Amino acid sequence: MSDEIKSGKDVIDEFFSEILNVEDVDQKTVEKLVELYGENKLTDSNIQNALDELKREALKPKKEQDNGED
């Protein structure tokens, strides 16, 4: 372990750079959180809106999802 003391920003940056490698997490959720962090938009309301959007997308009937991808 390094004796170097990291700043809070360094710790958070490291967390978000490594979170994509965590097993058994919802990839779309993690990608959205990383995206929001990268855009400096990681706020309660933006997180809630993004999660609501992902939930709506997941609940769409399969046929609607297929039509949206074409």
C-alpha cells in the first residue's frame, strides 16, 4: 500500500474508473452513473431521472424495444 495520501477527487475518479470492472452489477446503470460523473452532472435529481429512464426502458414490451433499435 502506498503512503501517498489521495485527495477526495482522486479517490472518486479512481472509483468511477474501476466501477465498470465490478462483477454482478447492472452494466447500463453503471454506464449511466459514469456518464453523469464524467459530465459533472452527478446530482440526486439527475441520478433519479436516469434510473427512471432506465427502468422505463427495461419495462417496455420487447416489440417496442426492437422497433427503437432499427
